[in-house]
Amino acid sequence: MVASSMTGVILRGTAPSGLHGHLDGFDQPSRLIVLQWKAPQSLLDHPAKTLSTLEHWLRDAFDVQPTTLKTKSKFSASKQGASLDRAAWHILELGKVLLQMLEVPVFHPGVIHHVRKDHSQSGLWNIRATTAVLDHFPEDVYYECYFRAARIVSFMAKTKPDSDEIAKLQSRLKCQHIDQMQGMIPRGRSTYPLLSYAYNQRIPFRHLGEGVYSLGWGSQCRRIRGGGIDKDSSIGAILSHNKASTIRVLSAAGLPVPVQRTIDSEAAALVAARELGWPVVLKPADRDRGEGVTINIREPGQLKRAWQEARHFSTRLLLERQISGLCHRLHVCDGQLISAWRRRPKSVRGDGSLTVKELIDRANAEQQALPPWKRLKPFPCDDVAVGCLAAHGLTLDSVPAKDDWAPLRPFNAPAWGGVVEDVDQLIHPDNVSLAIEAAKLFDLSNAGIDLITTDISEPWYRNGAAINEVNHSPQSPDSPQLLEKVFASHFPANGRIPIEVFVGRSAAWDKAFQKQQEYNSSGFPCWVTDHQRSVDCSGRELHLMAHGLFDRCHALLCRKNVGALIVVVSDQDLFLTGLPFDQPDHLQVVGDWQPSPNDRSWKTLLSWMRPKLDSPIVDESE
């Protein structure tokens, strides 16, 4: 692939605290970058044909549909023509896709400032652009994704996008991009779908580190990591992580649980199995994701093999009397059941005509048609699958009836995948009450209660159902309906507080104090700040270790007692740092204060604060 590089200089978008601001009217924190790129000769010689090839590649290999080129106003096409500008835009689009493959929550596509020839190096072009960025993320991740996007665009421009070439490129990206770089990304499971939904709902968020995100501002702010939220009890999270502790807490409260034993040797396991009665389940006490779990153990030989498997994951093992039925994930949020899912093991669904083997082949073929990073776990056809089928009276040559399931694994686990079915309309009210009570016992605002039952429509006390696990930070299906319920509970005001900006000096402070009283009287405790001074809702001056307007605003937006914020702007430092928020609710230039007609920095800054009224203006002197 043709060489390219990105300058290590971040031209704008970083505050003294190291946080990134909102540039160019972005709805995510952002920064100004320069990408140095060697444009392929085919693009210069045959621009229309090459752009068509690039868009074919993007559509078929990455599911990227053609979008409008986003540029700064007063943007002028490069001397080479609009083809270079369009290709540069494809690099930004692809860079965003490469970040999202790693589940980095970058959603704004970016904006092009200019594409200009680098006169110091033959054949190179400088792409100046603003791109979305996260705080406290490894810089190498961003550099590598945009650097790689530029190389891939150069490769695609000279390569016919046939199915073989597309498959080879996708395979290389899976091995050399996703598999190699995923370990660099701080995150919690389930975080990315939550942040994608938050972005679409205009809920502001920032990365705090270690995969923890702050969503919203001031009194509307919440912190999340995966499915966990700051309202969850840390004690409850610790207890629920250990399966033996979980069972003790539930049992003490009179809730149904499996009968279990803690075991420390293979001999003790055999004694416990005979006391409990076959079949039994063996599992680690302190692991999740189904790691080391063996179910349906019916004789000593199976138990020995299960013991050896479980010991690879933990020295703390549990043996349980097996509960009949399937696992059902009951998602409780703030004391309400918001979803119920039946979790089947990895299975194929019968159509009344194909054999199990044919159903497996068809399911795998459908997955192979997708990019590797979008595929489900493979549908296996191995000895374990044959054993699971046999346990249900099936073989690979059986023809399951229409809508009957043929299981290929013993239970639903992340390592294997599975099938989830919505049972919201089937669950018995007493099972709902059971799940809510279990979440309350652990003081978890967001909890996944796993109930094993033969029939979710029957109350637990009639069919021998039992709670198998209580999950802090639950993983749930990526369902818009479920996310809507979660966010309605946690972010009733979309995470936003009123923010107003007054531009000026002493007269702007007078206006700010007047507006502060209005907010205070309306039940919104209001803080006021400028570049050097911050005042709380009572008029008391705050002493902050914050330098400049960006850091002062951000410090106040972090505080849970701030119900509204008024910002007095009298300097241009936000032009360099970016805004500490995406957009104020109101902007007013006070008195006769006006920037000079030739002061582009002020005009640009003001346009960022009212992007719906004025297009961003590029600073030609940059």
C-alpha cells in the first residue's frame, strides 16, 4: 500500500487540562489534524472512474453509503479538482469506520478544511481536517486508524473491488486491525451500543478513563461502564460477582436458588454430587461469560472431566443440583422490569424441509457473506453439537419441524453465542416481582437477573424455578426498545442542563447575574463563570484549580449540584481549546461590544456557539 502519515501536531482542540473541546460546531469533542497522503496516480489521471471504484469498495466492503462531503464554509476545491477533496473525505469516513470496528465511540464523520499540495515533498498532499476524539484514549489508536484509512483508500483506488479482493481485505483487517488493536481500547462490555444510542439522542458524553463514561452535565450527569451505572452499590457489585455469595444473599431473603456446595477437590465434588443427586452443574464461583461451566453432569467420568476444565479458570468451584428449564434474563432498571429474554443455546431453527446439517451450512453461509467484524459466532458441527442434538433426540440428518430449535451447544454463553427471544408479554407478574426484589437485595439500579424456569409464564413457586445469577453491569441485546427504556429511566432530561452564553465584559456580568436569579427562582441552581472567576448559585465565589474558561466550565459541568450554567465570554481562548459543550441554549452579545470586522477568530468562535444560525467560518490565516 502507498505510504502516508499524520503529523504529530494537534493544531487546536486541547485545553490546559488536556481535555478536548468542541471545534467547528461538532457535537463530540474534536481536534484539528493534518494528514499527509500520497494520492494514487489513478485518482489524478482518471478521477471519475477512480472515485466510482472507491465508492464501490466502501459500499461493498464496509457498508459505507455515499454521503455528502462535509467541508468548512468558504472551502475551496483543491487545484487538482474536487476528486482529491472527495477522496480525502472517504479517508475520514473510513477512519471513523476503523475506529468503530474497535468499538471506539466516534460518531461524527469529521469535516475537511482543505486539501493542498505539499511543496516540500513531491507527490504528497496535506489534508487538514477536524475529527471527533475521546479524552484519555491512546493517541496511537487515532493515528493508526486514520493512517491505515489513507493507505487503504490508496490501495482501493488501484484495485478492482471483486468479491475475492474484498474478502482478502476484510480478512486482513480482522487479523491486523481488530485482533491486534482491541486490547488497546479501554471499555466495558455493552458500552458501545449505549453510547451510540446516547449520541443519537443528543446526550453529551466524555470518556473519564478505564472505559468509564460521563453522560450528561451537572445535575443530569451519570457515569457508566458497560451496563453498570454510578447508582449501583459497589458492595452489591462485589457480592454479585461471586456466585456463592449471590446464592447466600438470595437464600437468606427466602428467594429460590439452586442447592449448591463449595468444593475444593475432585473427591469432594464426587461426594457432593451423590448428596445432591444427578444431574449436577459444576462452575467457577468467580467467573462469568459461561467460562468453565459444565451442565448436565450425570456420572463420575463426566464430573472428572468437568473438574479438570473448571480448574483452568478458577480454584473456587461450585457444584449445584441442576435446575430444569432454560435461562431467562430479566433486566431490572431502577426498580422496574424493562425487558425479559429467553436465552436459548446456540441453535438452528427448523423450516420443515432441511436437515440439521443443511440448516447449519445455510446459517454459516449467511454469516460468511457479512464482513468478519459483523459475523455471529459460527454454527458448529462438531462432537459437542452432535451430543447436544442427541440429548434432544436429534441427529445431523434429522429434519426439525418448522420453528423447532435444534441445539448445538448445552447453554447460551458469550464464547459460543446463542439465541434470545423476547418474552416480555409472557412473563408471570410473580416472576417480575421476584426479579425486582433480587435487584433490590443487592442495591443494583441496573441488574440482570437470570431465572432458570421451564415456563416463564408460570410463577416460580409452582414449577421449581430458581435464580441462577444476579449480574451487575448486565449485557443485554442491542435493542432500541430496551435502550429507550434504560435511558428514559436514567436520563429523563437527555442529560442536559440549561447553558447560556453572554459575550462582553462588565455589562455581560450584569446580564449573567440577572439571568442567574431567574434560574434560581425557577428551581435550577445556577452557576456563573468567566475566564478567571466562578460564582455559585448563592453568589459565593468559587476557588478552582482550573485555568481558562474551558477548564472552569468543565469543572462546573462535572458537579452534580449545578442545575444551570451561565458563561461570560470576553476572550478568544475557546477558539484554541474548542467549546466545553456542543452548543449553548442561548447566545447574546451584550451592549456595544463587537469584534473588529477583520477578526476571523471571533467570528469563527461565535459561529460555533450558534451553528444553526451561522455557518462556521474558516480562519484563512491558520
